[in-house]
Amino acid sequence: MKYSVRKAKSFDRKRYLFLFLFLHITLLDLFYISEQGAVVMWQENLSFVTQGMHLLVLAIVFIVYKLISSMR
């Protein structure tokens, strides 16, 4: 019983980490700072290619996370 609760909490942490990182990457990609000020690129950010790139970056982050956590 304890193991399943621990496993469920671990899954929730990974899900929250995934959502946090996805939002973080998306928000960082949303703005461009130029000499004239901040530019919001919402049309480019909502394209499928951009969202696919964000998911690819997240997949790489989670692979590195798994590798590091398996080494310790």
C-alpha cells in the first residue's frame, strides 16, 4: 500500500514538473525583447511546429532527468 501511494505521488510530481516546464518554455518563447521594447509573438508561438519543438525539448529534458536519477 505504501509503495503505491509513493508511486502515485512520484507520478503527480512528474506531471506537475512536465506542466511547469512546458509553460516555462512556452512563456520564454512568447516574448522577444528588442531595442523598442518587448514584442509578443503569439501567432508564431501557437503554431504546431513551435509546440512540437517545445514537446521535443521536454522529452530531452525528461530523458536527461531519467539518466541522472538512475545514476545516483
